[in-house]
Amino acid sequence: MLNKPAQTSTPVHELIRERWSPRAFNGKAVSTTDLTAVLEAARWAASSNNGQPWRFIVATNDDASGHAAAVAGFAVRNQRWAKAAPVLVFACARKAFEANGNPNAHSWYDTGAAIATLTIEAQARGLRLHQAAGIERDTIRATYGVPEEFDIVVGFALGHQGDPDSLPEDLPGREREPRARKPLADIVFSGKFGTPAKLG
Ligand SMILES: Cc1cc2nc3c(=O)[nH]c(=O)nc-3n(C[C@H](O)[C@H](O)[C@H](O)COP(=O)(O)O)c2cc1C
């Protein structure tokens, strides 16, 4: 199995070090227990005013037509890898708070936090996840009847990691590309924006 651990400046938990976003999935089903647990993890994320704006639409490959409909919700370039994943999910965010109808400026932020939480639970269970902003929002809205009160934020594939060479075209090479991040000094400041914080 291809591993791409984060090259960190200081040790971090292995769930974070080992997480990455493969595109190759082997099609093996995700158990109902694991699928329920990752969604349960998302449920317990923090959110602004505990508004819980996230909603998830789940399709699994034990329902071939439902899975095919979900594949069609991904942009064509992402369908190339998403179609092999046993679980496809679309995350939606409620634009306004249910309690008072006020706009929720943090609905996408909260939905991202829920997916980050879900991702760590998935990693702990030996599952991998690949998110995609490249989705067909009009198609998804029509297919699932997503109400206008909700934005469609992102899609993701969930499953067991597969062989990079099972991917088409340029994707095996991209699967093996090293992972890169900006240095901490470029993203953590102290005193003045742009001044790197002194860290260990
Ligand atoms: C919001 C979001 C949107 C993304 N959209 C796509 C996408 O449309 N297609 C794709 O192949 N990967 C997509 N990715 C995956 C990122 O490219 C990937 O997470 C990033 O390169 C960092 O790699 P890593 O997750 O392996 O550390 C997306 C990730 C996120 C969080």
C-alpha cells in the first residue's frame, strides 16, 4: 500500500501524520458499523452556536443505480477516481440558523470541521477519504432534491485504499507525487501579520 506520511517539523499524532487523500480505492465495501461511526464523528463536531448546519447525502455501491447517480454528481475529471469508491458522500450546509433564521456566516466552516472530524475517525478505522470541490451542484440538487436553504459544499469518496495503477491516464503518477505544505513560518504569525511566530 502506498503511504505518504507527512514530513512534519515536530512529531504529530499518527492519525494526522498518516492521513492523505488517495484517489485509488479497491471497491471493498465499507461496513455499516464503520460508515455509521464516521458520520457519528461528524455529528459531534463543534459548530457556531451549535447550529449543526451540515447534512450528508450518502450513496453506497451495494445499490448500483444509486451509486451511479452519485458518480454523476462529480465533475468528469473526478469521476475517473470517484467511481471506484464504495461510498460517495455530498455534504450540504444550511445557510441560515434554524433557531432564528439569521444568516450563518460559518456554515461552510462548520461543515468543514465536521468533515475533518469524520476524516480522523475514518483514518482510525483504516478507511481513506478523498474530497472534491469539483462536483456538479445543479445535478446533485436535482438528483436528491436538495432544498434551496442548503448550499452543496463538497463531495467525497470513502473506502479502502487501492492500487495506484488501477487509476486511469495521468492519475497513477499523481497518486505517487510527494505531498507538500507551506512552512509554519509562512502561516503562523506573532505581533504583526506576516511576522513568523517563534516556535520550537
Ligand atoms: C475542499 C476540498 C476540495 C478538493 N477538491 C478536489 C477535487 O475536486 N479533485 C481532486 O482530485 N482533489 C480534490 N481535493 C483534494 C486535495 O487536492 C488534497 O486534499 C490536497 O492536495 C492535499 O493533499 P492530502 O489531502 O493528500 O494531504 C480537495 C480537497 C478539499 C479539502
